[in-house]
Amino acid sequence: MKIVDDSGIERDFFFEMSKYAGHLYKSHVERHLAIYELYKKTCELPGSVAEFGIYNGSTFFFLARLIEIFNGPSFEVHDSSSHHLYGFDTFEGVMGLTDKDTTEVHTTKRHKAGFKQDPNIFLGDLEHFQEANCGIAKRLHTIKGDATVSFPDFVKRNPGVRFRFVLLDMDIFEPTHAVLNSILDYMVPGGIIAFDEYGFPEWPGETTAVDQFVRKNHLKLNAIPWACAPAAYCVINN
């Protein structure tokens, strides 16, 4: 695959992508490093990984690589393993805004269908990724829908699934609250739940849902000081 730069010079895409740190914003590199640090704390635990809020798939694919690198082994015939990746998204952008999400702090994405992407682009990329990485292909799953409905339905249909690392990146109150309302029943001891926008003035709904969850369950919030996101996380020692 070739790309053409601003000077009209043809470059090899994959060679250029190997220099990804020079092309990305610093915050993007920080975020992946922070997610790696949190993932590393859980990679010796049983259980799966979940991302709530896939957006364009950048974190989903990064998490898939982490599973491939650190938790690849499985029973070959059926690719059976406790280490799966589940991605939850409406694929229609932000839905279910309430008064708890209201603030005078401006952001262009806090409205119905904010962050909406063409799902066919991500799903096409996922299909290609699965074809190229058949060792974990059957362990990568996407669940479409509003998490207030899709997550309760998912755990009802998959009672044996347990989570060791969960990344909540839905930004608003209702879906975040709905997932946190029952997620502890499916977390393994020592597992981690990370909150992408906790404490961000632009996203009071997520912060409110997390505060309620932490107080109710007597948990401690932690942060990675050198990364802006995920902004907070807690270790589940139930």
C-alpha cells in the first residue's frame, strides 16, 4: 500500500506507520501507554476485556493486540479461552442525554449523535484485522445498541463471561450508570475498571455516575498522573 505526501513523494504506508509516534498527538500516545499500564496489571488474571464506546476503533484494535501479545493461548479447535474482547457501541453516536449531562462548558460533541462515525468503516477494518490475525479472530466481538439495554441483555445471554479489565468511554450519565449498576457481579477480584473522562468539565454525566458507583461500593479512585485519559480507574477487590 502506498501513500503520497504533501510533496508528491510516494511512500510505503506500513513503513510510515512504523513511525506512528511522530504522526499522532502526544495525548494519543499517552492514552495507549496508560491503557497498556492498566492492562498489564490484569493480564495475569482470568477473564475478558470490555470497551464501552468504540468510536473509530483505535482503542479496540490496541486492546486486541494486547490480548494477542499477552493472552493469546487458547484451545486450538474452537479457539476457546477466557480472554475475549467485547466492544459495546450504539454505532449512532451519543444517545440518551439527560439533565445530568448539562453544563455551561462547551464541547462540539455533546449532542445527540455526537461522535457518530460510519460503522461500515470500523466493521470493515475489523473484518480485515480478523482475517490477518486468525489466532484471536473468534475472540473479538462487537455488541451494537444502547448499553442501558445491550449490556443487561449481553450478560443474560452470556452468564459465564467475566471481566478483568473494563474501559468506560461513553461520556454521559445514563449508559455509564447502567453498566456500573451491575458490572461488579461480573468482575474478577483484582480486575480494573477505567473511566476515560472522569472529572472532565465537559462531561459531568460520566463523573456523576462514577461518583455514585464509587461511594456505593466503597471503592478508591486512582489516576495515572502523566496521562490525561483514562482519567481515573479503580481496582475491584471483592
